[in-house]
Amino acid sequence: MTISDSHYLSEEERNRIDELKEKVKYAKDDDDVKRYTTQITLIYEKARVREETSRA
């Protein structure tokens, strides 16, 4: 996801993604990294779907 793609994220979603990215930096193991990146992906995907359905 690029910065230009994130225009449809809410402020709360952007803040949550920033928090999760920080957690990824300091993750203790691969399972933590997977968990945080999955959460980031879900936030992006929910926002993308919300944006696409609002256009329809």
C-alpha cells in the first residue's frame, strides 16, 4: 500500500497503523510480526472495501 492509497483511511486507522508499525519494529519473534502485519493489512482492506462500496 502506498501513501497515495491511504487517503481513505480515517485518522483513527492511520494512528492504529502507526502504532502497529512501531510494534513490528520491536517485535520479539516472527509470530508477533505476523500478527501485527496481519492487523495492518486488515485495516487497509476494510478501508479499501468501505471506500469502494461508498462509490457504488
